[in-house]
Amino acid sequence: MKPESGTRGQNEFSGWCEPEQFHVQRSDPDRLGWDFMLEADPDRSTDVPLDQQNELPKFLVQVKATEHASTIPRIKLSALKHLVDADLPAAIAILFYSKGGRRSVRRLIVPVDEAVIEDTLRRVREQEAQGNRAIHTIKVPIPTERALEIGWDGEGLSAALHAMLEGPFGDYVARKSHFRKTCGFDDEPTVGRFFIPGLDGQHKLGELFLGGRRELEVNHLTIERRRFGIALGNDLLYFRDAILEMNAPPLLYASIELESDAGEWIALPVDVFVVPPFVDDREHSPIRLANKFFDVALDFEKEWAAITFNYAGDREVDLEEAVSIVQVGAILARPKKTLTIHFKDAHIVLPATDEQGPFSHWIPVAPTLRRICSAISRSARRPQSPLRLATFYDWVEEHQEILALGSTPGVNLFFPRWSEDGMVDEQDIILTPMSVELAGLQYTALVEIPIIAASRDDTEIKIVGGQPHVVDDVIRAPGADTSDFLDLAVESSKRRRNINGPALVAGGIEPAKPVQR
């Protein structure tokens, strides 16, 4: 290392650094502390051209010297903060000399790591809280708990400095800057005090903690920002009148089951919001259970519960949530439904009113949509997300008849007459393939439809179907050939029903001539 310039008390060295050959020989016994810059040869990458690898890593090092081998030297708090504030890897070099000696007998490198950064900023905060901003008058012991010892002529200096980086130079600087700005704010970083006007202040405050975006008018609001648990006068904010707005976090988690008298059922995970313990008579306070689209409020004092269902089409959601919304809407459209709340080992059953929601058009499509979700989860493919709810609702309405084919009895199928249509009278099942594209995927299923009644005229055959049964389904890319899947599914249906002869298979749900398989 070749020093190019320097002044008494502080020296800056720039140029070439060969740490393995570095040693310090003092010429002035009074010079006990100075800092310098080291430029180290970077690690060269074979993947990047050399003309793009010309940035030398720089290390800021403060050197402290002492002739007291058993005593750790002290450092000015201002110098320590300078090392913390620098957007560079920083370290302290401690050189121990024998009395009157010119070469050090021991050498330590103290990295300015996260522990040193946090301890230094805490000390600065404590001094400022005491009204002392002249931190250059404060000296503290150099923290040597994680110090590294290097050799007589600096052997190991390069390894010690580069070990501080733990990766690319730029990443280290970003981590150091982020930690410097954020450490110390994890212990009650903000404390607020306010007054709630009115006789029902506790009730208003309790409502604030029931989740969702809530607002509360307050007086004499004081906000105290703390770091390391220490508040400073210049960090206090005061507002005579203010509106306190809060999204309260949930304190517990539960599950809600919604079931109709027709057998439709869905379980929903929900967050539980409760009134904090400082409110009197908390056992009679409201409880709110909610997720992104379903909300149940329980008011024990008034002995009633309310359900809020958010099916607004302006939200973007994943396919699972979109299908769950349709399922909930279909259950709410039934005249009789039951809501069960499960919390740990306890549960409460709440019968809902006979009021029917405006979602009866979702009843026939909800089961097939759930089957599509299940088929996707079993496959290796994943849907394109997110989905805009309004667009999803339009898709459901457009494909309502196809989706209903997989779950709703009473379907009417019309086919043109063909030469061998007499076989219809010999069959009790018609196998109907169905296929839809959703979220960048193609869902294909083979559906068994019992033949309840069949009639014919001169041009067509009409079949009235019973309760459908899905034989099998598959998820493939849009437009993919599914003939192999349908062949296997037809054979599976015949084996299950112990059929050896031909099966009646429709050519799809659109009017088409059935074929024998």
C-alpha cells in the first residue's frame, strides 16, 4: 500500500492495496488515531467483459494505536458514527505496540457490523436525549467481541475485509443503509395519546378494533416517535383535532361453514376481530369474523348477527376466491341455510333467515366451477391470474348452460335423426363430453346423464336427462386434443356400469349426432 497524501491526525490513502503485504510502522509516537481508505482488487467474473469490471471495492478503516496491551483503546463517538454513516464497508484497526516499539506486536480488525451500528446509534440517541449534541467529546470503548486478528505484516487483512461483504459489494451497501435507517424501531416505535369526546368513547374505541378501515374523531392527539425506546422532543407531533384511521390486525383465526338445505356446503377461513380488554363489559362486546368477501358480525348485547357479502366486480382475485364467491352466493340464494362458526374445539350454529339472495343463477354452475378448481389443483398447470370479478361473472353467464350440464338434472338434449337411432331406446345413459376454457386452461369432462325420457319426430330426437354424474375430468392447454382422454373415460364408465355392448356418446353438448363407442 502506497500512501499518496496525508495530514496530521487524518490520512487518506488511495491507490493499490496488497493486503497480504501490508504493515504499519509508526514514525510519530503521538499519532494514535487516523483513518484511511483501502482499494482492493475485485473478484473477476468470467461471465462479464473485463471493461465492465473496473470498479474497485473501497473500505473505510479507522486505525487506533495503543501501547497498553491489556487495555482496549477508546474511540470518539463522532468517529464511530462516521464509520456507521458511510455507505462503505467500514472497520476499525487496533494496533498494539510495546513501550517505545516501532512495529505492532498485535493487530485486530473490528468490522462495523449490525451490532456495532445498532449500539452506536443507540449511544447517539441517548446523548441527544440528554441534550448533548457534541458527540465528539464522548469516547467509548471499541467493541472487540467480534474482532479478527491478522498477521505480523497484515496477513489475513484482505480475507477479513472481504468477509464483511457476504456477497456483491452493492448488496452490502444496500443492506447497511437499510439497517442503519430501520434498526431501533421495533420496540414501540410510535406511541400515541388522544382524547375521545363524548360519553360513548369506549364504545367508539372498541368499534375501531373490529377490523376493516375504521375512522374515529379524536382531540389532543400526540404522536411520539421512539427509537431504542427513547423519545426526542423534535420527534413529537401534536394535533388539536384529528381523525384516527386504522386497519386493525386480527387477534385470532377461525373457520366458518355455510350450508344450505339442498346440501351445498363451503368452509371459509376467517380472521377474528375482538374488542380490546380495556373496554368495560367486554363479554358482551361485538365480535367480527371476516375474510376478503365474507363478513359476519356478532352482537351479543343485541342478540343478533349480520352477514355482509362483498361480490363487487371491480376487484381482482385468484380463481379459488372467485369460485368461492360464486359458491357462497349460490348458498345464500337458497331459502334455508345454516352458518356454523368453528373456533378451536368449540363451535356455534346460527340459522340464517329465509331471505333469499339475488344469486339463483349461480346455483346450477357452482358445483362444476368447484370441480374445475379441484381438477386444476390436481394438475401440474396453474391458471393465469388474477381474474377481474366482473369479467369472471360475464364468463360464467356466457357458459351457464355448459357448466350446468355437469350438475343439474332435467337437461333437454336434442339430436338430429340418424339411421341407427333405434339404439337410444336400448340405453339408460348418454355420455356427454363437455369442455370450457378458463384462465388460460382447458377443462374437459365426460358426464353420464341418465335418460329419463326420450321422444322422436321426423327430424330430431329429444332426451330428458336426470341427475348428471362426472365420470372423469382433465386439465390441458387451450385447444388441446382430448380424444384419448374421452376414449379412456368412456371405457371407465362402461366398466363401472358393467356394460359390454356399445355406449351412447354425444358429440358434445352442442346439437350433434351421437356416435357409438
